Amino acid sequence: MTLLDFALGPGLKWSLLIMIAGLTWRVVGVFLGRWRRDLSRPRSEAVVQGGLRTIITRSAPARELEKNIRFQHITGYIWHIGFFATVLLFEPHIAFFESVLGFAWPGLPSHLALVVAAITLAVLVMLTLRRMIHPVMRMITSTDDYVSLIIIISAMVTGIMASTHMFPRYETILAVHILNVELLFIWIPFSKLGHLFFWLLSRYRIGSYFERKGVKA
Amino acid sequence: MNIPLAAMEQMNVDVAALVTKAQPTEMPDEERVARTKHVFMKRMSMGLAMNLESCINCGMCAEVCHFYMATQDPRYAPVRKFLPLRRFYRRELTPIRWINRLFVRDIRADDLKDWQELVYDSCTTCGRCDMVCPMGIGISETVRLMREGLAAAELVPSELQAVDEEQRENGTVLGIDSNQFKALVAELAAEGVNIPVDKQKADILVLSSAFNLRLFRNSIAGTAKILNKLGVDWTMSSRCFDASNFGYLSGDYPAEEMETLRIIDAARECDASVVIVPECGHAYMALRWGGANVLGRRPKFRTFAISEFIGREIQAGRLRLKTIGNGKSVTLHDSCQQVRHGGLLSEARMAIAALGLELREMESRGRTALCCGAGEGVNLINRAEPLRQKAFSLKMKEVDDTGADSLVTSCDNCRYNFLTGGAKAGWEMPVESLVELVADNLED
């Protein structure tokens, strides 16, 4: 079995399994926690709507708050959109998804996908450097943050290397890229990358919590 | 305003002396940690767990926190204020704790001692950070649990501890007892303001506060004038007139329960269907939103802040005010606890509109209002004064930028901070109480 065979076979299967089982365990574990019913008389009963609204509106906070976080906000959007565009719209990725799912969708031209990936990578590197330099970020950053960044950045770098044939042995760099992505799958449930799911839950929760009091959060 | 300078000066002296009044606490470090962990465990909930699971360490909360904005000191990043709780959660409670134990160290007594300043002096649990967190973490409620943990470890700042002890043991706050309350009632009666006291049965039980009795007696008088004008059936209790809850402020949950139940009992005694809380943010939070949870069921009465009550009466057309605008403009300071946390977004504005005043809104208002820097007991912590003053400077700027003739607020604690902080900064903005403004302009 070659490295690529391993990456596309048991590596992929087990990493996905660990990710799904780990995330399920983590989310279910939180839901098994004590649920404290708020007995106070609600000012608004529309807590479900309030929660759902905040899932959306929190993507664009009030102007007087947003002006203070504009840099983080814009860079956050760029890298998240760039990352998911690269994952979902790069032709070789679509071909892979088609082999698993049985259907495909239109992708970005490969040179454009590469530009998107390069911009995303540049922003990620910049944000990593900011974590190391900015006093607040330095103080609150944990090992989890750096490990998560390293795994994502290396997945982007190996992906760019594979797609541009920068590495002499294509199969090897492709295998390394896939293994890197599998490492990301395994890391997600054990790290802050669990926010992949938690952002929905916690935004919903804060939205409904404040809605109960009559405040649009 | 009519606030006697001597009373203000005496108040400042008494607040400064609080630090010497707390009973000394001696507790072995291991016990401090054990007690804190016990509280963290006992008070943990699914919602708090979600807060602790979701943080991505983005640091955005710091950028909207008045303490960080005013100082640029990274220690004041709100997310950092609950780090010991986060450590505890990651080691002891999260579903992946068995892995985290390899990397996350346990909390130590020194952490708790170091965090006292971060949890009490530099956080008013104003909740502005709650409004920006991209994950939707309830940062302020998480910091509140930190306060409870530190209170269990007897690490409450001496000033808050002193008043908490005074209220728990003597039933008084800042030395104000029922005799002083009765004396004030008699004084006001002599001035023609009638306050019914200790009625056996009344529809409305009205509460006041030690701040009111010591400094803002016109606020009590104003409340009485409004209620008398409305002709409602109301009373005050000479045994339970103070809505302050220093258990709530200091994180001493057993004391918070005791103070809340004291008010609930007083309302039950006179069979009140409504309890009115004075212009006091934390008292409103403790009773309106915390009361049912302390009691274990909804009390029979409904709780209103006085500003809320006024707003409702104006809206219903029962309370009519003189139009006093004449080109005068005001700006409104939204108390964090009443407005962002309590939902009183429109009531004070209704009163200002009814008075015909031009309302010049601050850039940050309502749910995003900037805290004045002194809520949640920070006002009483002496060593926090320089930090408080820096945070206050941000508020002063927002107020000044409106160009309004005066500032209106409906929180005595904020008002005290505007007066003392403003005096220190040489700020000349007149500060008015909403209740007093309304009471002075009731339609004949």
C-alpha cells in the first residue's frame, strides 16, 4: 500500500470517523449538562425567533461596535470564505467529492482558485503573526490556537504545492496534503475548531437569552 | 439636582473607609481552590458550558470593553477574565476532559487572587462584549460565575465584602436603617410629600436604596409624588425598604438569595401585585430577572423599575407631563443592567419625549451603550478609582459629542459615578434623574 493509497483509504475513513464521533460526543456531552430553566417572566416569548435572528445578525454587529473590530471582521470573512471556496470550488476537490457523492457542481477556474487559496493563505499567515505580536492576542492565545493554525496553513501550503506541481513527486505531495487534511479532521473535535458547530449553538443561545429580556442581541 | 454637598462628601468618606470595615479572612489555599471549584461545578449549566466550549480566542471582546479601550491593557480582555473557570471546565467537565488534562494545568489559589482585580475592579459585567462576540458567548454571565467562585473563596474586595457583611448581618446598607428611613419619611411629610408606610395591604410595594436615602432623597420624593398623583394604592416597608443586593454584586450567592427572599416576603406580607424597584440597575436585575430563579417559581407580584413603571403609565395615558422642552436638549445614559441586560430600551425615552425635550442620542446607546465604568460594585472599590476614571472618560466624550444641555439617567449608581467622576475631571455636565425630572413636571 502506497502512502497515497493509505491516505485515500483507511486514513480518510478513520479520520472522518474520529471527527464525526468526536464532534458528536462533544456536542452531546454539552447537551447532557444541567439545563437551568429560567423561571423569570419573559418580556418576549419569541425566543426561537430571537435565537435564529442572532445566528444571522451576529455576522454584522452594530456599527458602533463593528468600527472597533473592522480589521478582525474583514480578515475573518476573507479567510473563512477563501478557505471554503478553495475546499468546495477547486476542480480537483470537486472531482474527489464526485467520486464519493456521485454528483458534481461547477467550480472555479484553476488559476482563479489558486489566487483565492493564495490570498487565504496570506491572510492566515498575517493573522498568525498578529497573534504573536498584538498584546491582547499574545495574552489570550493558547497552544490550541497555534496548532490549529499550523494544521490549516500546512494543509493550504501542501494543497498549493500539489496543484502547482511545485514538488517533484506529485503523488507524494498529494498524499501529504490529504494526510494533512485528515489530521485536520481528527483535530477538529479536540480543539477550538469545534466552533464549526458550536457557533450555531452559542449564537442561537445568546440570541434567545437576550430576546427573553426584550433585547435584540 | 439639589444634592447636599455635605452628604456627598460624607458619602465619599464613608465609601473610602469601607476597606477597613471588612472582617479579615483567613483560609488555606487548598480550601479556597476547593470552594471555588465547588461553586463552579454546582452552578454550571448547559448555557455556560456552551460559552466555555465556543470561544475561539479572537479577542474582539477586548475592542468593545471600556476598560480595555481606555487603557489598552491586554489583561482587561473580557475573555481573559474567566480563564480560571475555563481551565476548570476544560479539565473537569468538558466531554474531552481526559485529553485536556494532559495540557491544561489545574487552577491554583494564586490564580484566584490574581483574578480578583480582573473580575471585580475591571469588569462591570456590563455585557457590551456579549453584543460583539462572533460566537455569541455570554461573557458577562460567565464573569459573574467567576465572581461567585471568588466569593466562595472569600476573595471579594474588602469594600464589597464589608457592605455584603453589613447587609447580611445587620440588614442595613452603608449604615442606613429603618429609623433613618422613618425620619426621612417624616421629613418629606413635613414638606407635603406623603409616603404610606407599613400598610397591611397595598397593590404596590415601593423600594428605595441606601444611595437614595443618603444622597438622592428627591428621587424618593419624586417617586412618591408620581404615585400619589396617579392615585394608586402603594406602600413602603420600614423593615424592607432597600432594594440593594450586595450578595448579587459581590457574587455571594447565599446572601443574594437571602436579600431577594427578604423582598419577596415583604411583598407577600402586604399582598402586593407589583413591586417597584428604584433607579438602580443591579437591584432590578436581582429582583426582576433573578427573583423567580431564587424562589424556584414565579412570585405572585410583577417587578418594575421605576422608569419602566413611568413609561408604562405614560403610554397608557394615565400619567401626563408638562411640556418643558423650549429648545432644551438632553442625552440619555442607558444603565447597562436595566437596558442591555434588563430590556428597558424605550421607557425612559417615552418620558423624555412626553416632556417635550430634544433627545440627543449618544453614538453607543441601548443595547450597545457604553458603561459609565462604575457598575456592579466597582464604584465602591477604592483602588479601582484610577481605572474607573479612565473608563469614565470614554463615556464623558460620548456625552459631550451629543452637545446636549444635560444628561439624564435612571440609575443612582451611574448618577453617583457621573457626579463624583465628573467632579474629579472638572466636567460640568448637569446630571439629572429621570424620576426627579418627571416628578417635577407632572401636569396639574
